[in-house]
Amino acid sequence: MNVTVSDIQDARDRFDDDIVQVTPIETSRTLEKAVGATVRLKMEHLQRTGSFKTRGAYNKLAKCARSSTEYTNAVAASAGNHAQGVALAAAKTGLDSTIVMPTNAPQAKIDATEGYGAEVVLRGQTFRSAMEYAKSIVDDDSVFVHAYDDPDIVAGQGTLGLEILEQVPSVDTVIVPIGGGGLIGGIATAIGERSPDTRIVGVQADGAATVPQSLQAGEPRTRDSVQTIADGIATGGISDLTYDLISEYVDEVVTVSDTEIAESVLFLLERTKQMVEGAGAVSVAAMRSDRLDVRDEVVVPLLCGGNLSMTDLQTVLTHGLTHREQVVRLRVRIVDQPGEMSHISSIIADCGANIRDVNHERSAMDLDVGNAYLQFRIETSGASQTTRIVESIRDAGYAVENLGR
């Protein structure tokens, strides 16, 4: 199997503008100042299904529709974004679709996939287990649409590379999230052939990283367990096809932590007014980390997905705000008598912070008889205000501990 620039151009020629859109490029002065570069955000999360996955899925199924083999159903496995891309592409090309998703897939992505006309089957707790089941139900009337291990899928995703070169001809570095490698494989092929001086950087989440180990080993490596808030890139491995493309065209691969991902989701919400999921924000997380230097460059980070459920948004917000010390937990040791909670609450209020909740604990092993702990969860403006609150409580004669993160 191989993918060429010609394949990518052919994929682009197959596209229907109603299904696959040319997504815009936007600027961010705040991000430019933070990283010392000219930044051009590729807003692929504004694609109709909220991610780039429609490109590969539509190329695959549109090509099948023009072949001599007659299929009635498209089968795929996905954590969510590929599912929606396949469901929409199948509906457009006249096919039914059956999508197998892990049992822990976000409900918003399940609902969206069904909304495009697919039958959703929930199996297993990981992408890999969902994939195994999906392959087992493929029959002679079905075409299996792999999320990344398919030249037609990779070619479809690679159309993004052609778009980036047309929209930002002077680009020095393109930053691309990596899950199974189909996206970066396609983009790197297009840019590597058309603009070989442009640096291609891949990004994985620490808890799902397999590419650095694969490149070191000289062959694809998998991991049985993945853990990251960036569920869209939590594939647990790459394929031979995508490994070959990455090893040939990608210049550098870095990893970022979930805390850095959450911080970048918050940054994009606050500074660019864009809601991007964890997998879509890892490119910005890499730029904002100390592991990637883009100073004085023209850089294009790819925002590849925006399908963030409200539950996941709450998780990311809580994680990010806790890291910033805008949501903190304070544990105060008190004499267990009336008025203590009211006194401490007034101290917190006088400092301008808001109490979210408070717990009263009397049974801790380290407490003396007649003592208790009050544990407050409070909202602050950040670390400096938190420090003022802690100092004020301590000045009032209480032993206080910032449980923070």
C-alpha cells in the first residue's frame, strides 16, 4: 500500500462541497505573542461533522460508489469523529452504515452519528476492541472503512495538506495531532512532496503515545492501555501504512500531558472563542510547551476536531481551572464548635472568592478529640488570590492546607 500526491489530488476532485468544505485560516495575536511566531490556525473543527474525518470517509465511499463492486452497507469502528464522517459519507453515497463504538464513547458523538443515519453498536471499552468486533460483522455486501489503515482514507485526509499550502504558502512548520496516523500521513505526504522545506511536527498525548516508541523500534508499536482526555487520538497504535509515511515525511514528534491539553482547550475558548476538543487542541498544546520551538516561524497548528460534549467540557474545565488555581480545595483544622464555619467563610468572602461547597470531617485519624476539618472548594481569580486567602485564614489562627490539585 502506498499514497501519492496524485492520489490526494484525485481525492480532492471527488469531493462534494456540501460534504467536505474548505475550512478557514484564522490568526491569534495572543498565541503569536506567547510563542514568538506568526501563527495561522487551520480551523478544521469547523468542518460539517466537526472534524477532518469526513475527508477520508467520503473519498473512500465515493470511490467505492464508482467501482464495479456493489455494496449496500459501510461498516466502521470509531471513538466518535470517524463515526460521524462515515455516517455522513454513507448517507451521501446511498449506503447504510453500521458504526461500532466503545461503550464509553461520549453520548454526544453517539447521538450525532445516529443523527447522520447510522446504526450505532456499542462494544468493548477501547477503540481496539470496537475495531475487532466491527471487522467480525463485515460481509460480502459491506465495505469496511478503517479509521486510518487505508490508502483512500489517508489520501482524503491529505487534502488538508494541499489546502494549507494554498492558504499559507510561506508556512515554515505545520503541527498535526496523531492518533492512528492517517491525518499526519496524508498531510505530510502532500506537503513533503510539494514543499519539502516545510517542517512537519506530529503531536501525541502522553497517555496514548505510540509513535516515538515505534520510530525508535523501527516498526509500529502498540499499547494495550491508553488514558487521555484526548479520546479522538487514543487509538493505541498506528499501522504499517501510516508508520511508513510518518517515518518518511514527518520531521519531529512530541508528546503533551493532559494538563497541557486541558490548558490549551481553555486557552482556545478564552482567546479565540473556539470550542475545540482535546484531540484538536494538542497542536496548540505543543506550541505552548517547552518541547517545540517555533520562534520567528510561520506556523500552522491544525485544530482538527470540535466535538466536545458538555460532560467532557466540564471535565476539561475543572482540570484546567484546578491547574490554574482558579478552583482550589482548602482544608482548615478547627475546634468543632458553633460559628467556626461562618468565621472562615467570612474570611474567604472578604478576600473576594466564592465557595462552591464545603465538607465537615470529624473522623480523620490525625484529629484530636473535639477537633474537625472543614474542606472548602472555592473559586478564585488565580494563584495570587489563593495565596491571599490562605494567608488570611492562617493569620486568623487556623491551620490551613491548600490541597490544590
